[in-house]
Amino acid sequence: MTNSFPDKEPLLRVDGLSVDYGLKGDPLRAIDGVSFELRTGEAVALVGESGSGKTTTAMAIAGLLSPNARVSGGQVHYRGQRLPIDDDAAMRPHRWSETSVVFQGAMNALNPVHRITKQIAEPCILKLGMTRGEATARAIELLELVGIPADRGVAYPHELSGGMRQRVMIAMALACRPSIIVGDEPTTALDVITQAQILKLLRDLRSQLNLALILITHDLSVVAESCDRVMIMYSGRVVEDGTVAEIFAEPKHPYTKLLIASIPNPANGKKMIRPIPGDPPNLVNRPSGCAFHPRCPSTMSVCTTEVPRLGRFGHGRVACHLHPPLQENMVTVHA
Amino acid sequence: MRDSSDILRLENLQVHFPIQGGLFDRMLGRPCGAVRAVDGLDLNVGRGEIVALVGESGSGKSTVGRVITKLSQPTGGRLLFEGRDMTSQRSSSALRSYRHHVQMIFQDAYQALNPRHTTFDIVAEPLRSLRLVDNDAQLSERVSEALAAAGLNPPGDFFARFPHELSGGQRQRVVIAGALAVKPELIVADEPVSMLDVSIRAQILQVLVDLRDRHNMALLFITHDLPLAWLIADRIAVLYLGKLVEIGSADDITFKPRHPYTVALLNATPQIGGAARPGVPALQGEVPSAARLPNGCRFHPRCPLAFDRCKVEEPPAIEVGPHHMSACWLAER
């Protein structure tokens, strides 16, 4: 996808965001100094393994952090204004109206005892002050937008297939005309063919409504066709950030390289994938220096002691001692 | 080259689950339908061969795995293991020796492990219940061997650990070790890596391939992921609504698919830098219910290339190349 974005104030700016989870005694740092920008209509993927902090990052932006989470550093600006992301009540006007979330398990996120039109109408009544009649009309409009025939609106969630339920989730997220959609693994539980249909729907909606998308996924291959930019996260930090084309053609960080090499790709004809040695890092005892160094094939002595800074590299950013930053004007990634 | 004799053979296998009608229907004697989860499946697995069974949810692929491991009873057809008919074997002595040879790896390692048992007990359980060891020394030797083969080294470190003390990848290795402990000749693995992070998947796949290479173990690998199937398998069988639509070598299925459904699956798979195959548009709609199968070819309502014959006549498996069959009327030409 080639979109050109006017170089003005970004829609969303995240600066050095850190979030801790309260654990008996010691707090656990889930994300550690995450910085990035999102422009209107842009699609960014947050890619990482479980525990990499991708979901925490996205939930912080949407103001949906769990009660035991604490923002311990950094800030988020939306259209130039600082968001009170750690204040549940103050975030209420922002949630759903500006940023809304499409969750992973549609069966758990939908109310099983209400018809789907009623569920989609609910936010319109609460957030936009519509009457029941107006809201129902809006709900039917939204259903058609996501490709569900209007007469299916009387169905209950259990009467719909997984793909249809995910479409309902998307319709609900769009109810209050947000500018940012956060997709938390929206296709993970779906079959490949349904997944392709949902990804296409998200693509179409983005260009139709000029939506910005933050797609959380652990599957790099999903990103290729649905996003403009990719941010690779490891152990709560951004390790690489670049356009989809750059990241796939010329990954810089050793973790990104291994991640790409571990996806089976019949197109290159090689019946071999390289396992990434070791286990994902433990956040309670995060490795010193670069968190990836115990698994990295090209570790140097500096990697064990110093956290690499996320510096500009080409058109993107990379945090690796193999690629020292060329300029000195970037935010440091350090606790 | 591998021994070509089949270790497992499924002949016209059928699993139909009856739909329980309401009381009213039963009083009026109305006929109740059936969900035809597996509907006439022929498949063979050779000794030391890796066969991937690929399909969407609802295609019946997990039911096939459950029938092979005797967790479900087929309603028709035959299940032959090393030439012996196991279809209606139910005596516990016959099943015990069968389970010595055939083991299963489940998808969800979180649920497959008893949270109150240690790793040692979990892996030792099949050895104890199948009475394969005489004394404790032998038992701990076999457990160590299985844990090491599953990539948990050194095995002694893991003996006393409970499932919650293990990472997701380690848990899946414990599940594999439990299946390996009895030294089976066939393992049925139902989506063994789909719950794991991408970086861990390759390690687990390596363990499975090593088992084949070292112990000539056969593997039926059940997955919905075609690139993954291509990577690990010798042959791929594509299942749609309980019936095989195409079967062939992993390379033929991936690079020379002949059934429109296989092509659609390949096209829908997101790829890094891979271009979609031209000529076949993306599939619309969803898999129909296995309780109301379409007439003719069961894929025709979604097939972009369907013509009149497809709506009335079900295509047989037609040979389209060496060891490559496609159940599609287009393959006839």
C-alpha cells in the first residue's frame, strides 16, 4: 500500500511510554520506553511474541489498561493534546469515539443474550445520544458496511460463524466514527480464507473511511498485505521500525531477521526454517543490556551491558549495537 | 528410500454424528439428520512417512485424528493398522497394544497436561499404564530418553517441574515427550504448533522431523496452514467437508495444485513477498454446514469455476499426475 502522508502533526504521538504491572512486591515492567507516531489513515503493525508488550502498548493508547497497571513514564498525544491514559474516567470521551478496539475472541466480547443490532446500537445511544430508532438504523447501516446482510441483524452471536462475529466486532468498533482502530489479533482464531476476507474488509474500510489502524499480531506474514509500517517489539521495547517493504527486504535487527527466517515460505523454495534458539525472555528478570542478547547469533560484549538506543536508520529505526544510530536526535530507549 | 508398506490405511471412513431431534419430532417419528463430519475418506500413511492433513475448521480433520487414535468410533468404513482391522476393536487388551503403537499430540498443551502432576509423572504415565517397564530404574531411563528426544535438556532438570513452571514451548515438548515415551510407530499431531509463538514453532517442528529421521516414525500432521504442511510433510491431503479434494506430494500440492479449493487456500495464505496466483478470484462465503451438504460436488456453491455438471454429480478422485489425485471435474480434461 502506498499512501502519502502530509508531514504535519501526527494523529497520535507516543513518547517514551512505560507501563508497570503491580506484582506482589516488585512491579513488572511490561513496556519500557516505547515511542512512535501514527499518521491519519496509516496502518502500523505491532509484531512480537507473547510477553513482548504489543498488547499493553495498544491498550495503553486506547485507555484500556487493567487496574493493576501503572503508567510509569512517558506520555501519549492525540491530535496534539495529551491523553490522560491512566485516568479511566477522563478517558471515557476518547474511547470508542476516537480510538476503538477490535478484540480477538469475538465470542467472549459479544453479549450472548442480545441480538447483534441491539449490541451495535448500544454505543450509538450512549456515546452519540441517538434515540433507539436512530441507533438501530445506524446499526443496520454499519452491518451493511462490514458485509452482513441487514436481515441477519436479528441473529444472536451464537448463530453466526467466527468470521461473521468478527465482522460484528468491526461494526461495533466503527459505530462512533473513530479515527483509530486497534485490532488485537483480529484474525488469529480464524481460518485462512476467513482471515483473508477480514483483512480485505479492514483494508477497504481504511481507504473508505480514512482510518488509522494499529494491528497487533504475532504473525509477520499477515502484516505484508495489510499494513504500511511494522514495529517489531521484543521484551517490552521496540527493536525495529520501518516500512513493510524495507523490513521484509532488508531487516536490520537480528531478531527481525530470525523472525522472518522462521516463517515457512514456499516462494523461496527452501524447505528449511531456522529456529530461534532459547526461550522468550522472562520479564521479571529481563536480561541486562539488549534483552535479545542471550538468543542473538551475533552478540558482542557491549550487548550484555548496554541497552541499544532506538536510532534512525535509513527510513526506519533500529535498536541494535550492530547498527549504531547515524544521528543523535532520537529519543533514547532506557528505563 | 523409505519402506513403502503402509502402516495406516483408512478405507471409505465415515463418521456421522446423529442430530438429536426434539421430543416433538421423535413423537411424530420425524427423521433426524446427521452431521457428516467425515464422509468417505481414503487415506494411507506409509512407514516413516509424514502426511499432512489440511483443512479449515469444520472440515473434519480433527475427527479423523480422533478416529485413528480410537477416541471416536467411525460409523462406516475401515481403519487398518499394519494390515489389521482395528475399526471395531474395543477390548482393552487390543486397545492397549494399539496405543503402544499409535499416540496423539494435542493442540493445547495448557489443557493436555494435568496441572497437579510433575513432568516426570506426566511422561511416565503411559509407560506405567501400558506396563512397558519392569522397575523404577527402567522407568526413569525411558522418561529421560523421551524428554531428551523432545529437546528438554538436561532431562533431570525437568523431572520435578509442574506445568505452570514451564514456558509454552516447553509444555508442548512435554506433551510430545509423553507421546514419544512408548516409542510409537505412528504419531497423530493435531495442530501441534498453532498455539506457539513463531520463534518456538521451528524448534518443535525440528523435533518431529528428527523423530522420523532417527526412528522411522510415521506422522500424521493435522493443520490448517498450507505453508507449514509443505515444510514438514512428504505428502499433503486437502480435506473439505469431510472428503479429500486433493492429495499429492507436498511440492505438487503447493506448486501445481489442481483443485480450485487448494488454489483458494494457497491464495488466501498471506505470504511475504509472494504474489497471488492469477486466474482464480478469492473465495466468497463460508463453509456450509456438514449437516446439510450441497448436492454434487460439495465445493460447488463456493467454487469460482463451477459449471452445470458440478451441481448434480459428485466428482471421483481423478489421477492428475504420479501419486497426485484431484476430485474435480476440471481435472478430467
